[in-house]
Amino acid sequence: MPYNVHFGIYVDVAMPVEDKFKSLLPFLSSPKLLPNESEAGFQSGLQSLLSELANPSPLAVALVSQLNECLWWIKRHTVDKELLLHEAMARLLSKAGSNWMASGNSKLSVALEHYLEGSAHKDEAALIEQTLTGANLTLSDLRVRAFKDAARHIKMVDDLIHRQHQTMRHLQRSIDSIDYKSRLLKRMDLELAALESKQSAKGVLSLDDKPS
Amino acid sequence: MTINHRRSPTNRCNALKSTGPRSVAGKRASSQNSRKHGLNSAPDFESSSECRALIDLIAEEGLSAFACADIATGLLNYRRVMDAYYDTYSSPEPIDEFLRDANVKASNPIFSELLSPSGSEPQDVRDMAAFFASMQRQERRKGGPVSRRSADNHKLIRYQRNAIARLSRAVRQD
């Protein structure tokens, strides 16, 4: 009887463990990506983490895929910090140019974004330089002011990044714990087998020692 | 439906005089107004098919049945939080561009024109302009889409902390 798991993935309880493992993987590592993100990048990160697993049990794989997602979130939030600065710069620039009307504001934001990326057209670059000159500012001055303006939101993003680091620590400890448990079980099995073989050897010896 | 931007401030002022929903259906609908992510509800993971499938997979680790159930519910709960985190991130609160970019001072004649048929005093016009300006300040304080989604995701930190602690405890309990 197939079980309907999240995101349309089906797991059959009676299937062999390798197949279950494959079915579970997309369910837990389900890459919920944004339109501009590459799935190949996400999957290559996951594969490199999985390759470091000594004992890739289903639970360990599930936890590693969560770890990979945390790394992805850290990347996203790091980009957001720069975007927050750009947002604040555009806001300050439009205020400085006393251009706080709908069309001017969005036009200025787009122009600034292109200018910072280095892909601005001549007229966009001219608009930015004209506004900066009008406000008696340089780009670095604007950046400093924007940092001050956006400090509250940048602190929030720092908190989000910190949270992902904490989550990764929890996941890492959990993975270590599973690994330790499985190694402990293996070691106990080996010790038991050694004891049994010793015991059986003793038994053979004691049978041999018996006087006939 | 088209939005009449000139009527928008008047509608907002009138909405302030509202005493809330009166019908049972209206009250039921408005009780869900503040519900955004649904993470405060307690879902029944254990009876779900996903949980049973996960328990069967985790059981192969050689853990006890109780530990398997705890880990499976912990994992599903963590996924639920992270899915809500993604949804919040990918769909931030929309920006009211009209409100953000409007010139309040220049709108005073529009306010008096809108209020004059009801015989309003100049004080009413000033109140309306002040109310509109405060709403505009609030809207501007929220910032752009990146600021909004950061602030919204920040509210989910405590859910993420609790979910990962629960999962980690379940894995390491034996």
C-alpha cells in the first residue's frame, strides 16, 4: 500500500531499504528554491555533504539534507544584507533628490541597482551622478548613511543567519550521535562475536582436556 | 475591482469607525485575520501516513519504537516550520505604493473636496490628513520587499529554535 508523503512522493513500506532511501531523499531534501536560484548548485552541495557521511543511513541523510538547507538559507540571507543596503541607498537618494513620487522613486531604484552592478546605461548613470551631486554626496557617503538607516533590518538578518548557525550545530550533534550509536553497536557486535568465538574455543579445549 | 485612490483615505477613515463584524459568519472569518503561518496550532503528526512511513524507515537504525516516533514527529514538525519560513520569505507583505509615495500636503484639497458634501469642519480635514500621514509613516518604516521579508522571517525564529531543539533531543535521547 503506497503512502502519500508530502510533495507527491510515494513511499511503500514493503519496498527494499535502498528504494525507500531514494524515495525519502526528495521528500526531506525537497529543494524549495526561488525562481533565480540553481537547483544544480543546491544538489551539488547536498551531494558533497552526503559523500562525507561514513554511514549514510536514512536518518543521517535526512539530517544532512536539513543541514544543506541551512547553508542555503545563510547564502540567501547574506545576499539580503547587501540588498537591504541597496534599498536604503535608493530611499535616501530619492529623498535627497526630493523625488519622492511613484515614478521617480522606482526609476531611481532601478537606475541605482544597475549603477551598483556596473550595468547602467548612460542616462541611468547620469541620473544617479546628477542626484548625488545635487545632494552633495559621494557613493561611499551614501553607503555609510544607508548602513545607518538600514541598521535595524541588517541586525534582523544577522539574527536570522545566527539562527541558521545554531540549527546547524544541533543537526551536526544529532548526526554525530547517530554515527556514534552505529559505531557503538558495531563494536558491541564484534566484541560479542569475539567472546563467542573464545567461548567456543574454550569449550573445544575443555572437551579435549576431558580424560577419555 | 478597481481601486479609487482618491476615495482610499476616506474609506480608511470610515473603517476606523467600524465596531467589527456582527454576524456569526463574519466573526468566524475575522477570527482568522491574524493567522499567517499557522505554526501555533498543534498538528496530529502521529496519525498521518507520512509519519508512519518515516517511522518504518527510521526503525532500521535499530532504535526503539518510542524513539522512532519521537524522531519522525520532530522531523515533520521541523519541516513544517521550515516550509512556513520559506513561504514567508517568498511572499512578503505587498507594498502599498500609492500610500508610500503620495504627497500628503498636496492631498489636502482632495480631502476637503471629499468631506465637504457631508458638511465637515476644517478640523475633520486636518484629522484626516494627520491620519493619512501616520499611515504613510508606518508604510515607509516597513521599507522595501527585502526589509519586509526579513522582519517577517524574524518573527519565526522562535518556532525554528523550538523545532530543532525538539528534533535534536529526540535523536539524542537513547
